[in-house]
Amino acid sequence: PRSAPPLTLIITMMNQDNPGLPLGAQHQQTNCQGCDDDDAEEKEHFQQVVSSYQQYATFHQTRQQGVNRRMQHLLRASRRDDASPDGVSEADGGVDAEMPTIESIMPPALLPQTVQNQQYQKQFCDASIRNQFFLDNVLKYSGSMTSQEVLRHRREQGNNRSDAGTTEWVTEDKISKIDSVLKSLSRDWSREGLKERSIVYDRMIGALERYMPLDSRDNGSDDVDELTDSIDQRLSPPPRVAVPGSGLGRLAWEIYSRGYSVQGSDFSLPMLLASDFMLNGCCAGEKIDGEDVGGGGSSSFKQFGICPWISETKNTTSFGSRIRTVAVPDVDPTALQCNTDGDNKRDAPEFTMMAGEFLHLYSRFLPKHQHDAPEPAEKFHAVSCSFFLDTAPSLPHYLLTIYHMLEEGGLLLHFGPLMYHWSGHGGLIPADVETPANSNGRRNSNGTNNHKRRNKHLDPRYLSSIDYTWEEVRYMILQCGFEIVEEEMHIPAHYTPDGTSMMKVIYDCVFLVARKKRRLPNSIR
């Protein structure tokens, strides 16, 4: 698929001193100076994501209608096959009444017009509506029309029959991204996801607190003294931590809750809309329609039931497991009160979320951009990457950028496998490298043209990405100017699995803590 346009919006953690704006409202106020074409493309992408949210339940209910039609076709075909060649029915003795048939062995819940099937269809419809209800609240908070408002608008316009059939439907790929948002919500913001995320987040937060404590004087470890020697040890302000690829923001929020200033970032607008809502919108009072949780008043927040696995049809143990409900969020994201007692003069930490592609956001730290380089205080003391490095279209560029983002002595924390998001498409085949001679005996460039022609529909990043082994990645990290402080291999971890599924992918992950050396090697330019 083609890439989405770059986004440069900022989502800020709201509090009493900083009321902030929802992501949708920020987007409406964003002006692209001198680049109307880019601005139009960005707005179109935003609207496609909003439409994906709005059309979610309709898509899944329509898919279920397709399953029902297939079942009806199967039953009609089986009845024709079961009939005798002369058209004699069962009652006339054409077929043994005790012989099993397709229809007789089918579970009643799958047979049209049975009571069980009506219950089955209603439960599926309720599950899709439950998800749509949550998504509508995300839309409402962002300042966009909800699915119900869209329907009302269409009814109002429906008096004109010429308007019929003009709905612009999104693609299945767009809806699959919303399914991924719901699964990620279960991972990051539910009790059910605690075990899965703890394997990753506990290691990363523990290493951050171990090697870069908020007050290193409270920890007598020689390792800590060595690691923090070159970092400003003033209690004010707190260390700055970047969390690229932060998705729905739970890891960034957990680090912030420990007293660190955090800047999360992500490129996926579907994720960012949900992240903005989870971090800021669940306490938005009467504007939000979820269930109140907590003691009421300022201490209460909104909780929603979602069905993250409704789209899963393979390796499912039961229909009930597909439509089971998960409650999100499991905590009030806006209730954090970091320790700022009278004896501790540390400034309150900050929390922001950046919307955009990693290099687009942070390449300003590279030496070639020194003319507009940030002040030293803007650099980060740590970069925390969870399931992120292998999403890079060019991993060396990401590693160099991370290096230059960090203060001397700063930490790179990495956890994840090497799945490589941009892998698997656009590879060369023999026909692409053949260069047959023409009538003059010269080799032409048909091979190159064939490769370009075959892959013109792909995002260019598929054509430039390289898959590296961990040994090669480790070498590049060292050559960038890091020294490895901690490395743990073969850590089993899941990523948004259905806990009841008959198939679960287990990643054999690496956990790495590396420190930026004080001097840039001569090999780095």
C-alpha cells in the first residue's frame, strides 16, 4: 500500500494548567504554510481514518451477512445433491431418512431461521455495536461526526433520490487497522493485557529507574554513577524520555507516572486518535457516554466494554470467545499525581505525544541539520523502543537518529523481535535482472524496468528496506557510538494475541540497554 502523508500534530497530556485540544480539533486548526497540496493530502488521510471509525460496525455486520449467504448457498446445494436422481424426496423414500446430511450435522446456531441462529446474529450485532459505541466516543472527543450523526445526515439528504448510493466506503485494509486498534486497547489498557505488557514494560521501566534514577544520589550503585556521570544531575527538570512507536501510549504513560518527562510518538493516525482519547478523553464528563468508574466527581472516569476479537474467524475455540467483552481502560490515565513534595524541588514532568513518522519528527537532531539544531536541553536522556526498531524502513538511519537525539551518557532501551514491517514485497526475481542483448549486441535495461513496473503500486520503502540479523544490528549499535550495558536474549513475548485462540505467535525477543559514549567515533559523520 502507498504511504500516508506525514503528520506533525502534537497531543498533549491534559491537566488543569494545560487544557489542551483533542487531536481532531488540532487537525482542523493546522495550516500547512506554503504547501497546500500536502495539506490537502493530509486532510484526505485524516478523513479516511475518520470514515474507517464511522463505518466499522457496518463493515463487520455486512461481512456476517456474507457468511450467512454462503451458508444458505451451501444448504441449497446440499439439498439438491441429497435429492434422488428422479427428484424423489425423502418422504417418498428417495433418500434414507436416517442418513446424515449437510443440514442435519450443522449446529443449529448456523442454520437460518432457527431460534439459535437469531440469538447468534443478535449477539454478533451487539458486539459490533459495542465496538462502534467506543469508536463513536473517540470520534466525538476528536470533534468528528459519529456513525449515528453520519446516518442522520444521510437520512436528511435522502429525500433527494439522486443522492442514493453515493457513499464513499473505505477499504477492508482500513477496517483491519481499526481491528488492530481494538486489539491494542486490550493489550495496553485492560486487566487482561497486564501479563502480556508487563513482560515488556517492567523490564524497560526497571532498567530506566536502575540506570537513570530521578535522583542518582539515592542509589549508591557504581553502574549508576558511571552511567549518569555525564548527564546533568540537577533535580530540575526531570530526565526526558522519548518513546517512539508508542501506539496507544501505555508505556509512555507508565514512564511518565514514575516522574520522567515523556514524549511519545507514532505514525498511525488510527492509533493516535484512540491514544488521545484514552489519555485525555476518558474523564471528559458528560461529553463521553461510557460507564462511570470510581468514586464519582473528579475521581471518576469512563470505562468501556469492547470486543477486540470480533474479526477473528480462524483458530477460534468458540463463538463466545470471539464476542467476549474486555473493559478499557483499567486505570484512570488522567489521575496521575507525580511526587513533588516540599523537600523535592524537581519540576513536574511533562507528557506529550507527537504524530508523525520517526525521521520526519527527529531528523533535526542529525549533524547535517545543525543550523537549526535544538538547544542541548531539548535532547533526550533516554529513548525507549518497544517493538519499534524493526518497523524502520532503514534501520541504520533510525539508529543514527537515536544516537544524535541523546545526551552524552543517554540510554537506548530496546525490546522486541526483528519482524521487519517493510519486508516481504518488492524483491528481485530472475526476470528483473535479465538483460538480453539487442540487435546491436548491447544490453538493455528491461530488467530494471520490469522491476519498477511490477512494483509501482508499492510504497517505495518496501523497495529499499533491508532485513538485518541481530548480530548485524548489534554491530551497528556499537559502531554508532553506544556501549552495551545489558543484553538479554530469547525472551518469549506475545503481541496482541487472542488468549483463547488455537494459535498464538510467540516472539523470541531481545532486551537491550545501551549507553551513548561521550565521543563520536571517527566513522560517524
